[in-house]
Amino acid sequence: MFDFPFKSIEEALYMNGHGIYVWSVVLVVTFCLIYAFAYYKIKLKKFKKKFNEPN
């Protein structure tokens, strides 16, 4: 049903010598997405707190 391009996990990680570039980009993008979501979640909490305070 499925034809996997890699025969082992080691081969999938190595990717014919390109694995270091591929996986480093995956890590950077994942870090950036997590950072962006966390940053805006904190920022939204601050805005909600600021606008919900009575004058």
C-alpha cells in the first residue's frame, strides 16, 4: 500500500547527507512557531488584563 523512501530510521535521519540541514530547519521553524504562539498568548493576557481593569 505504501512505499516508504527510507529503509530504516537511521537512513531517514541521515537523508543521504542532507539530514543535518533538513532537521536543523525543522527545529528552527518549530522553535519560532512555539515562540510566536507563546509571545502572543502572553501579550493577549496583558491586553485583557489592561482593558478589564475598572478606572
